[in-house]
Amino acid sequence: MKGLLKKLNPAVKKPTLVILAGILWFAVGVMLVTMAAIWLKNSQSEWAVLFALSGFLSALVIHHFGFLRIVDKNLGRIKKIDGKYCAFGFMPWKSYILIAIMMTMGILLRHSGIPKDYLSIIYLGIGTALALSSARYFHNARKYASED
């Protein structure tokens, strides 16, 4: 059984692990920004531009004070890895629980009675911050590739 689990483990080198993390963060960010952009495009509110601006300004705060710390922790843990490591190991397993909670909250918010205009601020903020923070993964992947 142990041999089978080892065969099924999608082990990758550090640079690949960092690139996978960057791709995931960027893809989720783009998905959230796209949803918010569609909501704002379909908005009948004269405040749509203000909602978009609020979302982008909140993204800078979320990126700088929240997500960069998480990225740095993940990169610090990856840096200590020797050899190949599970492709899903770019963040601790506890973070996957947090992601599941955040996804559930996002789904509940989308299906709540809250107007999409207001939700677009949250989605733009988090989505743009994720996309911006992914750049740190990509930058470090080049460094790790040169070390490998």
C-alpha cells in the first residue's frame, strides 16, 4: 500500500512547486476579478466606477498587509524542502481548510440578497490581491530554478 501511495504522490521540484502556487493564485484572482467585472458591467448603478475603484484600492491593502505575508511564509517553507515534494504542498494542510471556508463563504455571499455591486468590491479586492501576490511566486521560481 505504501508503494502505491508513493507512486500516486505528484512529487515535483521546488521551482515547479513555486510556479504551481503562482499559477493557482493568479488563476483564482483572475476568476474573481472576472466575476466582479461582469457584475459591474451589468450594473445599473451610477456608482459602478466607485465600486470598482474601492475594490482596487482594497486590493492594494489586502495584497500588502495580508497576502504577501502568506506568500512569504509559503516560500520560506518551500525553501527548506530538499528534493521533490508533493505538488499540493506549497501551503500547509490547515490552509486548505481555510480555503474551503472562504469558498463556502463566497458561494453563500453570491447567493445571498446582497447586491452584486457591493460584492464586486470584495471580489475585486481579493481577486486583484491574489493576482498581484502571485508575482512574488513567479519571481522566486526563477531564483529556485537557478539554485536547483
